[in-house]
Amino acid sequence: MTDTSLDSTTSLSLPELRVISVVSILLCGLSGGLLPLCASPGSSWLSYGNAFGGGVFLGAGLVHMLPEASKDLQEALLSMEAGGKEGLAE
């Protein structure tokens, strides 16, 4: 049987990992917040980054709604096949 546990001399304790995580999140957020201040007002890469971020949020929102929309469409089509006209709104 092989020992898969980490060596106690190389592993970090939970409080150390938490401090490292907090510092890294703080530095990432700070650098992302200060980045637009360093850019010139008409820089194109800032516009592209803004458009990319908007696309990511729009895509995530649409993908999030897909399962419910698919289920509702299937129910509407099944009710239309059964002879009901109330399946799809006119």
C-alpha cells in the first residue's frame, strides 16, 4: 500500500492557507480595480475588455436560463400535440 498523505514538512496549516488566499484575492481585486486608472481614457484595450466582460455576463445569464426554457418549450409543444391551443402565446 502506498502512502498518499502529504509530507508534514511541506504542507501548510489551515490558517496559513487562509491568509495566503485572502492576500491573493485582495491583490487580484486591487490590481483589477486600479488597472483602468492607469489606462488612457481612449485606450482600445479597455473598451475590448469591457465588451468581453459584458459578453461573459450575457452568455452566463443565457446559459443559466436554457434548462428552464427548454422544459417550458417541451411542455408547450406537448400540449399543442394533445390538441390544446394554449401551448404557445400568440
